Amino acid sequence: MSKTDDNAPQLPEGYEHVEVRLNETLHKVEQIDNQLKNIPKERGPKPQYNPPHYVGGLVPGQRDKMRIALEEKQYQLKMDTLSKTEVDTSESMGQDGRVVRDTVREKLFPNPYRQMSLQDLEQERHTVKEIEQSQDYMDAKLVERAAQRNTMPQPDKPVTSKLDKSEMSARFSMSLAFTKATDKNGGPADKARGRDIEPDKN
């Protein structure tokens, strides 16, 4: 059984054609991977017997050209499949479309940071990353934080004050009554006002 069969995704019902197309693309990508691994080595300047139609080592620079051409072909295959998936799910209602897009994208362009532990993610936090790698890293961190929020215990409700509104209003009324009683009995407030009143000279 091939690697693509082992990793066949399970997409929601109604998207079987997307899954078939994805598996075909993954199979082609795997074939290109094998070609990349088996690119002949360059001959270099060493002279050797090389009759017509003899398949041997490559001339200097040819290996890199073959590698680049195969990688571009592989990338284009992935992007074509991803674009077709976007079209197929553009009018999808609910979460099915998003699940299909995320699954296809993850199969075509795996995020290496999603496979890392929390400790490894923290170590990668301080390394210099390119833009695409940074996006993968932040995506993995968001997934990790969402998982942590789901497992965290819910905080207890805040303790309400023992004094209700009626008790607070009763205390306030008592303080007002005490102030009025002090004024009537000639408290400090009356004495202070008395200094400002001039005696009658008549």
C-alpha cells in the first residue's frame, strides 16, 4: 500500500470528488519526490567514456536545473488542486467547506509546527523564520492555545458583597440623621457659623 493510501483523508459527505482529486495529486507528488531523490550526480571535469545515447552523470549545473524544474512542477500540481478545492467549496454552507479546505491544504502543504510539542514550539519561538514559516508557526500556536482554553477549568463566580442595597441605604440614612441631629444640638457646624454673624450693635 502506498503512502498516499495510508494518509487518505476523510472528507465530509458530498466531497468524494475532491478526495479523489487530492489522492491523485498526492500520488503524483510522491512520484516527483522519488525523481528528486534519484537525480543523477554531476560528472564534473573528469574525462570519461561517453558514447552517443549513453546515460551517465550530468554536466555541471544540469542537476540543479532538473531539481528546480521538478520542484516547480510539484508546486504547480499542489496549487492547482488547492485552487480547484477553493472553487468547489466557495458556496458551501456551514463548516464543511472550511473543513475540506483545511484538510486539503494540510495534506498538500503540511505544517511541521503542528507536529511539535509545546516545549519544542517554545524553542522555535526565538529562531529566525521566513514569512511562510512564521505563518505556519502562528497557526500551530493558535491551535495549541485553543486546545488549552478547552481544557482549562472555568473560573469561580465572583463573591458578591454581603451588604445588599437595603442595608447600604439604611446605613446612609443613619449617617444623614446623625448629621442633622448634630446641627440641631449646636454642634461644631453651628459654632463655625456663629463666628461669621456680627453682633447687633443696637
